[in-house]
Amino acid sequence: MAASGGDAKLFARGKVAELRQELLSSSKKDKNHTAKKIALKKIVANMTMANNDMIALFPDVVAQMHIQSLEIKKMCFLYLVNYARMKPDIAMKALPVLKTDVGDTNPLIRALALRTMGYVHVREYVEACLSLLRNLLRDPDPYVRKTAAFCVAKLYDHDKALIEASDLIDKLNSMLKDENPTVVSSALAALLDIWERSENIKLTIDYSSASKIVQILPDCSEWGQTYILEALMSYVPGDTAEALLLAERITPRLSHSNSSVVLTCTRVVLYLMNYIADEVQISSLCRKLSPPLVTLLAKGPEIQYLALRNALLILQRRPEVLRNDIRVFFCKYNDPIYVKVTKLELIFMLATERNIREVLTELREYATEIDVHFVRKSVRAIGKLAIKIEPAARDCIDSLLELVATKVSYIVQEATVVIKNIFRKYPNRYESIISILCQNLDSLDEPEAKAAMIWVIGEYADRIENSDELLDDFLYSFADEPVEVQLALLTATVKLFIQRPTKGQELVPKVLKWATEETDNPDLRDRGYMYWRMLSTDPELAKKIVMGNKPAISAESEKLDPATLEEMCLNVGTLATVYLKPVQQVFRNARARKLADSPALQKHTLPTVVAMEQHKHLPSILNGAGPSPSVQGESEATNRQNLSAAVDAADAYFQSLDTNMAGMAINGDDGFGGSPTTAQAGETQYVVNQNNPQQIYQPQVGSGANGDLLLL
Amino acid sequence: MISGILIFNQKGENLIFRSYRQDCRPRLADVFRIQVISNPAVRSPILTLGSTTFSHVKHENIYLVAVTKSNANAALIFEVLGKLVALGRSYFGKFDEEAVKDNFVCVYELLEEIIDFGYPQNTETDTLKMYITTEGVHSSGTRSIEDSSRITMQATGALSWRKPDIRYRKNEAFVDVIEDVNLLMSAGGTVLRADVSGQIIMRAYLSGMPDCKFGLNDRLLLDPASLAQGGPAVGNTAGAKATKAAAGSVTLEDCQFHQCVQLGKFQNDRIISFVPPDGEFELMRYRATENVNLPFKVHAIVNEVGRSKVEYSIAVKSNYGSKLFATNVVIRVPTPLNTAKTTERVSQGKARYEPEHNNIVWKIPRFSGQSEFVLSAEASLSAMTTQKAWSRPPLSLAFSLLMFTSSGLLVRYLKVFEKGNYGSVKWVRYMTRAGSYEIRF
């Protein structure tokens, strides 16, 4: 550039005719082509501004390419890459210039020309590149060789078949023996890029090659190191000792200052662990993974976020990795909201009976912050901790009540929802809170909170003195409520009637009539009819069914499912870890990664295999998972009998019904291990409705046009 | 990998659009503008829409965006955006809208060079400056072949961060140990979290290819018993013990090093060994969580009197040697949103109410060791129609304190070995700053 900086004035919309004149004006005095450079700069600026008129200047720009000025060349090439697709015929005219440059004695020019040619998506360019590459892949200069390596991947992007038919991929393979580490890492990156885009290409790295590329790691740039580490994911250890040795050899990379090296290295170590048999060695490796992950929290917020999302993932696969102090995940006041929310999730997952007091103090603090979404999440987390850590339930409830006392509407509503779940988990305990909840009925305006409160009233209708009045109040606006609330009201009214027939006898017919005759919603109508028939056929059985024991709930349900977990662990550090969803659900074009089988694979430790084993023993687990076995041993046993009796009765009942009811039996996907909860079909659906929105992590993958993937 | 790099200003004007793959179409600039810049609901740095992912960072008044089409390495994306910012600052002094507009052609040149087909290439400032310059003197095409070969060797070599022919008349190295101490203290005065994240910045003005060895009072190195394999290569056991007794040692939770440090050597025998880049660079970062010395103790009493008044009494005590002094101590005391006016009295420095930040800002330019100052203040509140409890955000401190390390870290030696066998002068400075130094009340 003629002068440093000061180009802002060129950053303005220009007219084609004027720019052409400037570009073509040539004066003998202007030896440095200053006028041309300025014109080209203006053209580049207009190109950036998506001023598509610029395309009209294509022939004029091509005419400048022969000028022996690197600066002019670079701008012309940039223009060419941008517009070649739209005017392939004009782009053709630039090809001879580029071909000449590829033969230049200066390696920087050779590389620049080759790089540019590779970008142009025009058949003649691709073909020209193809023939030039044979020589350039063996260029004496390493800088040209690494550019050539990437160029193969570029051509593959333009024309798969052409490259597959040529010997370029083989040539690329042989570059892995190059003496220059940068060339090797570039060739690997190119091969991986090709692999990613074609299902019919396999990439396998044997132990000796893996060992060789690990050897050159220290001599590569930070990016080269990342490419090599990524390539190691294609190495399948055949022997557990080899896996261990390789893992040991790459762990020094965990101290690199570049987080992509650190996280990619973490990915490879986690991957190799699947093939290592020795538990002692595994925990030693886990200990090495921990500090670097925490250190990433001192980086910029984006990297912090990424590290935290990956911590959430790694925690589920290898809990030992994050055995350290939970306090490193406490939020700073100025953390961006996305960091805070992820930290909150981690705090929830790391909370145990030992640190619960500390955690609760912290969460209470968060619950008074400004960001409404974060506050809600904090309140939910407190409630879920009550469910997750039984001995701490009392403390959690006290914290919630403290928050309810603030009378801030959204806090009260959020607390109401989680308290309902606490009742589900610990039936017939903590009933003293009901009266406090009842004091805040007026502040409930969100459907979920309303439904929760109505559930509580219905469930404890016999213990709330004025339950009928409270329900009646809610019923006043029955017709205007969303279905979620209407369903809750219907069920609660039936419960009231069953428990206190005298108080409920006026309400029930009214509600059943609304539900069956005055609604357009099929679910509501079906449920209404179901209750109606039950109550009229056999009230005793209806009581058993409606008031029967509900399956236990747990806070575990928000863990990733085993298959996803296994897949995500092969993708540590990638974009998918931000979403914690199966890769192809978010990135349809991504090539799936699977753990390759080998004699060394420690199958019994894989999440999917473990889950399958557990599934086999499911019946026994279900029996053992009742709430607090110590407290209510005997009564629980009878409860269980009641439940199974109810289940049987309901099964029989449903079999006799029309097929349109059968659909309801399918919603077993509610985290209860497919237990036969159809007995309370109405209830089950209700539970699903309530559990889904409070998933504490798992951002919703955008459906619809907006597709906002952010945590809500 | 990366399909394109885009830069926008805050208004959403596209300043740079560089595509590396055909799938990065111009209309994506509009998508980003609409979905991120003008959408206040977006709060994540990563946004996936259909098959396109936008990863962005904000720096000064510009957005730097990477467009990807598959499940790319997210860490790499953010690192390369960070590198771009660092390069921009090194080339143009700062990297904001003005700098980008003033140098947009140079930014394009850099983007052409540091990323090929979406894969980051050599991003070392020193090497890049050999052939991409803001002056354009070298880009005239008259450069000799030898020069170019030297550049290409440098850009692909194992020591890509250092030119071979550096000469200084006076060989010097400056080491700055800078610690950010983070504190989170509860209202009750218990330390919820205290840790130190430190960085060691080196400015090396050394000739030739110097081999440097750098030693800290690292507990693992000084206490041979805790060193798992391989003995410490420096000093005998007795010597090391003596030093430890004299200086104390520090347990480093974790260290991260510049590309130039030989990581294998560090893992095996905890020796920090490297050939430094020329000039300033960050040699390492570390974290320490044990025995953190807190330079300031804060005792805050904040009372909400009814709904009309908040009373503050804040005492700050310095907890370091009386010969040392901290500079630019700033204490930010949050006030409720409906504060109408405040009165404050201080025993040192100046306090002022900043309504735009809802803070009383108390500044003490020089805070000597072992002393205590007090702020008493009162905030009168205006009546509000809706009574919402005050969230009481934490009180925060900023300061910098020379010749003090919160972790207790010390530099024990810096040895320089070079073929020329020249003598060199080394300087070490220590500084502790407030990272996130927060006290709840």
C-alpha cells in the first residue's frame, strides 16, 4: 500500500464507469501505479459492500493482472475468487496469468497463484490445477508443498469424481513422509477434510504412523498440532498398551496456551481411554485432564463457554476428571449470561451432600440477580437439588421459601413449579409449605406455575381446608386457560371429589361437562370422558387409579442418553458440544464418528453397553428405586402392590377400549425406564408436560426459521 | 472447517467478507446482521441456523465472525479469531472499526495468508511482518528469491516464531510477572473463592538463537520427593531445599505455555526451556489456588433503612508490607437503582456517585501497606410504584500493586545459552492486579 492506513475514505459506494476510468487511466509518471491501486482498493471495498455492479469491471480487472506488483496481484486475485463463479468465461482469461505465476521462481508467488487457482470454481481451473499439482506437490519449497496439499482438498470440494479418479489422494498420502512437519500436518488436514465429505473414503492410521506423527508434534505450529491431534482420532488402538503409550505421549500438549490444542488433545485422550484396560492408568490420565480444563476458564468468555460445555460432557463420561473444587465454577458477577447459565448447570451436577450448603448459599445469591432467565434457572436448580440429594431436601426447601418470601412474581412461580416436584418426590412430607404457597396464589399467571399449584391442591385436597374454594377460584376462568391448565384443573377436581365427595360434588359435573362438551381439544375431551366413565362405573377403582402411587421421579433424567454421550465424547471441542445433541441432528452434513471396535476396546465400560446391561436388570432396579426405603419399608411394599394392582386393572381396562386410546400408551419416553405407567395415562402425560420444560441443560435446537440455539 | 471470515461494525455494515469455500455466500452477511446484530435476544457466541453456524466475538466496536458449515473445531475457531485481533493490534495499534476501514486491503492480505481453505496457517506476527506490511515497500515484487525462500522456511519451520539473524548490541530480557487475583467473599466474610491467574510476559532482546531456561519457585521442582519421575536437573538437593526455605515455594495448579516452550521437557522434569520469539510475548500462564495472599481486606456494613435510605460503612485494609503501596485503587460500591442522591465521607481519596453505573466510586490513588481507610455514605432513595427488592450486587475492587505476588511466586533464574556466548542482562518485575475482586454484602 502506498500509504499506511487512511484508506477509510475509499470505503464508499462507487460507480462502475468512474472506477473503470480510474483503473484504466495510465500515466507515465505514475510508476508505482498509485492510481490503479487506489481504484482497485475502491473496487475491493465495493465488493465487500456486496455492490454487485462491480462484476461489470471483470475484464478490466483481469487486464491488470499482468502488472508486476504483488499488491495489485493480490487485489486482482481476490476479485477473481469472488466473481469467477458468476462469469466463468471472463475468469478463463485470467488463467494464463495464473499459470505463468505458478511457474515463478519466487515460492511466495508460486504459492499465491496456486492458492488462488484452487479457490476458483470453474472446470478449466480445476483441470489446470490438477495437472500442475503433480509437480507442485513435490516442489522444493515446503511452503509451496503445504499449499499444494490444501489445494488437493480444495479440488475435491469442486469435483469429487475427478479427484477420486486421479492419483492425487495417494500422492497426498505419501506426503505424510515429508521431512517438513508443517507439510505433514497440512497433508493430514487435507486428508481429514476429504474424509469428512465422502463416505467411501476410509482413513486408517496404524500404530507406527500414529507414533510418527506424534513425534513431530512439538515441531508443528499450534494449528498443525491441532490437525495432527484430530488425525489421531482415526487411529484405532489394537492393543491396550499402545493406546496408553500414545496417550502418555500427547499429554504434554495439555499445557499448550492454545485452547484448540488443549481441547483436541483432551478429545484424543478421552478417546484412547476407551481402549485402556488399566484402571489406575485411566485415573492417572483423568487427573491430568482436569487442571487444563479449569485453566481455560481464565480465557475469553467464548472459550470459557466452550470449556464449560465440554466439562458438562466429560463429567458424565469420566466423573473423576472434575473431582476438584466446585468453587471454580461459581459465577462472577460480570460473567456473560451464557457462561453463567452453563456454570449453573455444572454446579448442579457437581453438587453433593458434602458441598450442598455452600452450593445453596451460592444459588440463593444467583436467585437475586437481575437476569430473569438466570434467576429462574437458579430457583429451579435449588428445587432439583432437593430431589437429587435427599438429605438436603429440607435445606433446599428452606431456601425456596426464603425466595418465595421476596414476593417477586417470577421467583414465586418458578418456586411453585419445583415445589410441586418436591411433593412428587417426597409424598406426604413437608406439607407445611402448602399454606405458604396458598398465600401466593394471586401472583401466579404462567400456565406452568398455575398447573403446578392446581396439582398440589388436587393432590392434597383433603388436607387443604378450603381446597374446593381455591379450585373454584381457578375454575372461574376455565374456558380461557391454556390446555395445560385445563387438564390440571380437570384432574384436580376429580381428585377433590374422590377425596372429599361432599365438597367436590358440585364442581365435578360442571368441569366434566366443560371438558367433554365445550372444548375443541381432543385430549381434554378424552380425559374428561375417561374420568366420567371411571367415576360412573366403579368409584372405588377410580380412586385407586386417580390417587394411586406415582412412579418415582429423579433428577437424573437430564443426563445425556448413553449413545449420545458416547458420540459426543468423540467430538470434544467441536461446535456440537455446545448443543450437546447428536451431531447429525444439528449438523446434517457432518460425517458421523463411531468408536471403532478392536480387541483392545473396553466394551464393558462404554456408556451404551453399561446402559444395556442395566436395561436387562430393569425390573429389579425399578423395585429398588422406591422413595426412601428406610422410612417406610412396609407401607411401601403395600403401596407397590397397590400400584401393580392398579396397573393391572388399568391395563385390562385399556385393552377393552377403542384403539384411539392405545396411542396414549406410547408416551413411555419420560425417563422412567419405560415402566408401565399407562395406568395413569392422564397423569403420565401431565408429568411429561411438566418435566420437559425444566431440563436444566440441553439447549433447544432451533426448530423453525429462527432456530435460536441459545439456552432459553 | 471455516468457510469464511466476516467483520462487521456495530451498525451491521459488512467491513470484510472473505470466503474460503464456495458455501460461504454473500447473503450470509445479511443473515448474520439480522439474526445476531439486530437481535437483542441472542446471547450466545455461537448460533446455528440450518446448516450454517456463526461463531462470533466482539472486540472494541466490531464483530468478528467465522462461518462454518459442519461440526467444526470450535476452540480452533475462537482461537483464530483471537489471533486475528492480536495481529490487527500488532499491525495497526488497535483493531476497531476505524483501523479495519483504514487498512481493509491489508486485512484482506492477512486473511489470505493466515487461513487457507478454512484451515489456519502460520499466524506468527514476526514471520508475517516479513512479507505483509502496512507500508507496502516490500510487496513491490522485486524481492530477491533468497529472501522469499527465507520467509517460506521461516513460515513452515519448527521455529516459525523467530528469525535467525537477530542482532542486539546489548542483550537484555525483561520478565514481567503479572498476577490477577480473584476473590469472592461472602457477606459473612468467608472466602468463597480465591485464586490467582498469572501470566509471565517476556520481552526478549537477545541476539542469535538463544536457548533459555527459566526457573520458578515451583513446589514440584523444589521438592524432589513430589517429583514423580526424573530428578530435577538444577542444583543439588540440599541447595534446592535451602532456596525453598528462603523463598517458600508455590504450588502451581496448572501451567500453559507459549508455542516456543518444549512441553515434553516440562512434563518430564518441570524445566521451562525455550527459544524465545523476538520482542514481547506471553511466555506462560498459570493458576494457583493455595495460600493466596489477599492484598486487601474489606469490611462492609450496608443497611437498608426502611424504603428511603441505604447506609454504608466500608472499611478497606491493606494487607501487605508497609513499604509497598498499591496504586489506582478503585472501590465500587453499588447503590439501588432508585437512588436519588448520595452523601459520602472518606478518610482517604475521593468518592463520587456515578448514577449511570449505580455506583459510588471511591478512588484512592496511593494506598500504602498496613493501613486502613473508611468510607461512610448514605443513599437516599426515591419512591417507586413497584417495590422490588434490591439485588445487592457485589462490591468490587480494582488496584495494582507492584513487587507483590498473591501466589508467592518468584522467578529463581533465567539462563540464556547461545553460540555467541554473550552476557545478557535480565530484569524481573512483579505486579498483582485485581482480577474479579468481589465482596458481597
